[in-house]
Amino acid sequence: MRVVIVGQGYVGLPLAMAICAAGHEVIGFDLNTKIVTDLNSGISHIEDTDSTVLSEWISSGKYRASSAPSDFAQSEIAIIAVPTPLDENRLPDVSYVESASKILGENLATGALIINESTSYPGTLRNVIVPEVERYSPSGITHLFAISPERVDPGNQKWKIKNTPRLYAGLTPDAAKKAADFYSTFCDTIMELSTPEAAEAAKLFENTFRQVNIALVNEFSLICHKLGINVHEVLDGAATKPYGFMKFSPGIGVGGHCIPVDPTFLSFAANKAGADAKFIDLANEVNFEMPKKIIEEISSRRNESIEKKKILVVGISYKSNIADVRESPTLRLIQELRSKGNEVFWHDPIVKSWNNEASSDLIEMLNVDFTIISILHDVIEKEVIVNSKKDVYDLTGKIEGLITF
């Protein structure tokens, strides 16, 4: 099949590679011309993508990146895989989805199956994408519509697109059937839900579940500190129960494009429907405020105000062993520390650069008042940290002998 994927980021590019492997032809459409140029040269901006495999698909004609809508006019399958961020007021922003829908409507020359993989609130396919596509489609062209929410976990070496169960739903039975036929070519397990809204809600609840439990364990870690109890010992003990318990570990909050964002989409939909989402909103608030709480805890432990200090922060991505800094709570930690007049360095050998700054060497630890380990990559030199003879606050709880939370 001829497939176009609108958006070649953390979702769209790995998806394109999986679809090519199934024998389909893919146009990776993106408005960022640098990304397009790099991809067509075999250079990937996504660390999970094997550049050798990318080059093979380009050479075989299975894959091509493009910023020209005319290149995908004859596509049989069109997939929307664009960002769905929060705006400056932390409310859902579906402008990228609307833009992608408009582009598809204007440029698909024949009827296609249009699938949304971008995460959004229930009703987005039916009430946003369909009207937008139909508004701009030429007269006489009719499309089918379906949804299959992405379940990409950057850096996960076990669960990939092929072996992660795939949910889908069609706006009509014909759309559902065509979506099932398509996804079954490159996904081991597929499951149909009755409506697009059910599929949209399932994706939101997956990450709301994690948001709520992470907020709970983060709050619990602060309680344990006040009680003089080692939270990690408590969690290890609780985790021995073989049923009814799932272990979550405390940290600086939540990051990435999913967990900090998806619960807000669910809360937004709930409020529009006249339902309360107090529990979800509280979990969002607890996790969002964790960087400030961490600073308060460090201040309490040091028995001094955290102002005008020299501080090193280790690890600024949103999770271990990837370079993705989207919604990283560590960035808010750095900004909060700097707002108090502190001189803050950061060390992250995977991210390397952020905000026009370069990663500091760990030797900076010898010249700072204290260090905060926020995220611990495998490549970080742990022995240098342990032997630094400086106060080190380990938010991960993974290094013995350090001050943990």
C-alpha cells in the first residue's frame, strides 16, 4: 500500500520504519525541511531509529521524506502523527492536528483511509479531524476515518511497534475493517474497540494511571522523609506482595510527551462533559510542583536557604538513556534554582546541549556546593559522583551511599 505519515518525529518516524518493513511504500511528510533533507540523506534525528535501516529503505524506494504535499496525493492510507501539546495555559492544543487534517483534505487526490495516531481527547477524530478534512477535500472525494493511538516508548528495547498490542476503532465498519487489515501487516496483536471515543479514552487512561500513581509515590516519599523512613526500603518491602500492588518509584516528577500531557486532555474532556476530574487534576498538580518540593526538601536538609549557590544537576532528559527533554521536570528544577540567584551547571552526556548551553564536565562537582542527580543514564560516571566528597542528593535512589529522597 501507498502510505503517507504526517509528522516524522518520535511517533511518525519509527512508525514509518515499521510500515516499510511490512512491505508498504511510505512518504514521511514533515514541514521541517531540515528534517526532510537529513532523513533523505540517511540521517535520523530520533535516537531509536537505525540509520542503516533508514538508508536501506531509502535505497530500495520504500521510504522517502518530503515537504511537498503533491508527493502523497495518491496515498491509500494517511496517518496523522503530529504533536498534541499543551498551550501556555496548560490546556490541550490540537492546532497541529487541525493543520494536518487540512493538508490531507486539500491534497489527497483519491479516497483514502485517514488514521489518527496523535493522542487527544475523546471526540477529536469525529469532531475535529473529520470536519476539517471534509471542509478542504475536493468535491466527490470521500474518505474513511479511523483511530489507533500511538504507544511509542522511546528507548524501550523490549516493547516495540511490532509486539506492543495495538488498539484501533473505525468511524464506520468499513473503516475499521480496512484499519485492521493494515495494522495486522506489522503488529502482532490488534484489538478493535467499539468507537473512536473509546480508543481515545483508553490511551488517555493508560497514562493517567501512571500519572496518578507517580504522584502518589512522590508524595509518599516526602511523607517518609518527614517520618525518618527510607522510602526505597518501604517500596521494596511492599513490592514483595504478589498481588494487588504495582511498584512505582519516586523522582522529580513526570516528563515526556505522554504522562504530563494526556491526563490534562482527559480532564479537559471531563470538564466539557460536566464531570469532575479532581483526582486527575490533583495528580497533575503534585507532579508539576515536585521540582519546587525538591528544592524545599534540600533546603530543609541543609538547614539553609538555597540561594546564591553553585549547583550541579546531573541528567536533564525526561527519563534514563534517551536524549528527549520534552516536558522534562528537571528543566523546571534548573529554572527554579536559577530564579533564586543560584549558578546552576548541568551534566548530561546523552542530551549534550540544551537552551544554547553545553553539558558541563563532572569535574564541575569539585567546585559546587552540592549536586542533584535527577536522571541517571547508564553512561554517567557514577564513581566520579560517589567519590566527589561533596553533598550529592540522589533523586533516583539508585546509588548507594548518597542522600536519597
